[in-house]
Amino acid sequence: MKTKFKLKLIQALSDQKNNQGFTLVELLIVVVVIGILAIFSFPTLFKQIYQAREVEGKSDVGTLIRAEQAQHLETGKFVSLNESELQADNPLGITIESKYYRILTVAENNQAYALAQAKGKFTNQLRNYWGGINYSNYQYANAICQTQKAGDRNLELNLTANISSNPQVLCPSNTVELQ
């Protein structure tokens, strides 16, 4: 090694020993920036958590409507099941256990609906889901709907009227149809 290079290397290494670390101001700036990022990211994080929980209700209703259609194809009738019957062996051949939703199905003649209603502490935080299926003239019609806002509890009141009085399945008035 050249002596001039050695000298510069030794000087650079000795200068690093004198550097004692970050100043208090630098550390405070970093803490403030992290705090600001956290303030803006937490609402987005919680929104994503609630959306993930809502997927459970939407998926359960879709599963039940497909199972009801399969049951009707095999036996010629739909099946009514409450929450505890859905957690055990049942005629639909599926089990559904939900931490966030109360799930049930109701069947009348050639029609059935499935309901996923938020339960417990999630009642006002999650949207509710409804699905209906109708068999008429050798054709099935179905729809899956969600309430427009979280905590809307008026879903059960209009279910039978909406499915019985129409040849097609229409969403209850306080819901929107999902694609």
C-alpha cells in the first residue's frame, strides 16, 4: 500500500471514533416523523381489518345460496337452518362457524334466503349480508346484497316480502346488490 493512502485511511478511521452518535434533535425528528406516519396509517389499517371481517359474511351467504341450489336440485326443496344447525352436520352438507356473524337460512316453498348479521361487539362495525334464491319455471334466480352502512339492523323485516312477491329475487330496500 502506498503511504499516502495509508495515511488517509488512518485519518478517516480516527475521525469515525470521534463521532458519538445521533444528537437529541435528530432523534426527536425521527420520533415525530414515525408518529405522524402512524397517525395516518392506523385508520386505514382498521378499515382493512373490518373489510376482511365483512368478507366472511359475504362468503358465507354466497356459500349457503349455492348449497341451497344444490340441495334443491337433488331433493326438490330448500332447507331452513339456524346458526347452531349450520355448525353441525346438516342436509346442506356444509358447516359454517362465524366469529363475527349470526348466520341462518330460511326456506319457503320454492324460495330460500340466507342472512349474515353482525353479532356481539361487531354489530355497529360491520355491514350485514343477505342472499336469496328463487326457483320458478325451471330456472333459478338469486341475488346477494349488503346493507349500505355498518350497523343497519332493519334487514330481517323485509326479507320474506321481497322474495315471495317477486318472480325474481330483489334486494331489500336498505341494501345494494353485489355483483
